[in-house]
Amino acid sequence: FHHVKFFLVLRRHHVIAVIATRSTGMQLNQISAGFISIDCGIPEGKTHVDPATGIVYSSDEGYVGTGENGIVSSGFSNAAPYGDLRSFPHGARNCYALQPVRPGKKYLVRAGFLYGNYDRLDRPPVFDLYLGVNQWASVNTSFPTYSPLLLEIIAVATAGSIEVCLVNTRSGTPFMSLLELRPIPDTLHPLVSTSQSLVLFKERKDPGEKHGLLRYPNDTYDRLWFPTGNRPEWTAISTELPVTNREHGDPFETPPAVMMTAITATSGDTLNFTLAARMEDDELYVFMHFAELERHAGNETREFDVYLNGELWRRAISPEYLVAYHMWDLTPWKVSTLDFSLRATSKSTLPPILNGLEVYSLKRLTVFPTDPRDGRNWIGDPCSPANLMWDGINCSYESPPRITSLSLASSGLSGPIPSCLSNLTAIKIL
């Protein structure tokens, strides 16, 4: 870090902001207004349209200023957007700046990774992924091998851009295959705030779906819903009639196409399934979605209790015909395994039903970015997190951090000291 680099970074980011705004403007002309969809590693200026969704994917030109393009080896998927990637062999931290975004608004951010032995080393890397200055996830690209690893977070934008940063943990070169940003209504996911985000746990489940992945345009916000597959103890049911939400401002807005399919127990009166968690200290929030899809005869009833890890969670659920019902709690589960059991009550004549399932882990945002009085529009925050502080500076770590010293020694500089350094009002040593 030195004087010249310091100001080149600021100027470069200004250019990036202009280019990114122009690129996003193209996407705003699409039906998917507000979407940012990046196929990392394709040639600059190139775009392609996803045939299933109509979403336009662009190169990462204007969103990142570092890294190298790579192509996955033959034998792996070469279908867009996973035939190419961008790797980052240099620097401890490299960041994408997704913009424009509106401060205070909620966004879904999704990152995709397919190693595909692009470097011919046959060593899938492990690295960290950050959203801004807070760690989002540890990325282990060794599994799955032939299909992409997808990670998703729902967060509130705190500035005019959202930074997605890859951090080298000395376990291989970080890379990115896909990066997507989707605006969502502020009414969705009330747990999400400026102090905490929700990280999707595994996949959203779309029980009963027989035709594969469901996403935009069936889901307005391009959430990904994966079928649960077929099991002998489950029977898939569906309807051609739309399922509606009960109230205005529904906190989930589960797509009608998801709610129009479901599973029930093939025989007996219990529906069981299990999800394995990562660590016991994960704070997991479970959201279950129900709707009755069958008209009942006068003497038929569907009513069931929901048990989670052997504990009664909800009693006597009786979904309304073609109306969505959502079940969730403000209290998280701290467990290593989620064992679900939906059990028909004694008055029920029909087995339990399940239309959709989402599980998220809570991510508390305990690290704060550098005070904006010390500058804005950084590419990678100068002070935070502390282990990634820029070379040549020191910071104080009150809330928020401030730059307290700047070393320009041995940088081969000459000429007057720029007046903009006076903006660093907390600086004590120069």
C-alpha cells in the first residue's frame, strides 16, 4: 500500500461505478428489472440469455477489477454460466461491487462455484466468502464435483453497492463462476435487518414437483426451489388451480407454482424427513408452507401436528383449501440434525401434507465497516475485518473503525501532499 495506489484505487472505483451503472441499466430494460446477473469469466462485453428464464447474463466487466478468466476442463459442464470462471491468484481479498443498489432495501445475493479442474491441478480450493466486511460462508469446492455449489444470503444494503469478497485462506486459489443479485420487497423475511442476515441452509424444497427446478419467472424474485425427489413413502399431489396468499404483505410470498404441488404420506398417518445441519451452534430458522389442494367430502378432514426433533412444534394444523399458510418461529433451533415428523391427529381422516420448506441460518453482523468520514466507495474495506486491514495503515476499532495512521515511507513519492488527506480526521500519524 502506498500513496499512488491509494488514489488509483479510488479513481478506479469511480470508473467501475460508472460502468456498472451502465451495465445494470441494460438489465433494467428487461422484464427482470433490478436483477444483476453475472457470468464470471466470460469475455468482456459478452452477454447471453438464459433460455429457461429469459434473464440476461453479462460479463463481470465493471463489477471487479482483478482476477483472471478461466475455462473448466472437458468432462465438466460447459453450459453457461458454468463453463467459465474468474480466479483470483493474487491478493488476500478480491471483491465484486454490485451496484447500483438502494441503501436500506433488502436483496437476495447468490454465488455459484464449479471448479471443473480449470487449472489442471485437480485440487479444488477452500476459501472464505464475505458480504461486505462480515463472513458469509466458508466455500469448499470439492463437493459437489460435477454440479455447481450454490450459496445464498438475504441482506439489507447499507450503501450504494453491495460487496461480495473472496478471501484466500491458503487452501487454493479462490474463484467465482456465477454472481446474482435480486431485489426483494421489504415485507419479506422480517428477521433480516441492518444487524443480521439470513443464509439459506442447503436448498429450498418444493415437495411434489416432478419437472425439476422452479425459479423465475414462476418465482418473481428468482428464488430457486428444488424438487424433493420421489420416495416410496411419499405421494405427490397437485392442482391446476392457483393458490393465493391469505394476507397483504405476506412475509414469504411463496410462489403459487410451489404451493400448487405437495406430498402426503403414501400409507399411514405420518410424514417424516430429516435435514442434517452443519454445526450445532448454527441458529436455524425453519419456514414451512402448507395449502390444501384437494376438495374434501363432507366427512373428510386433514389435520396434523408438527414435531421437530421429537418436540411438539405446532398443534392441529388444518390448511385451508387453495390458501397458503406459513409456519415459523422467532426462536431459532440450535441442533445438528432437523428431524421433522408431521402426524395426523385423532380426528383426521387424511394424512399430513407439505407444500414447501425453507431453512435459514442467522448471520449476525458483528463487524462494522470503516467510518464513512474516512472515505467512501472503497474496493475492499480498509480497516475491516481487522485481519484484512490494508497495508500501510492502522485503525482504531471503536464503532465504527477509523483510520489513525498512514505510512507513505519508502514509496518513491514526490510533490505536495494531496489536500484530500485532510478528510482523514482521526489520523494521528502520517
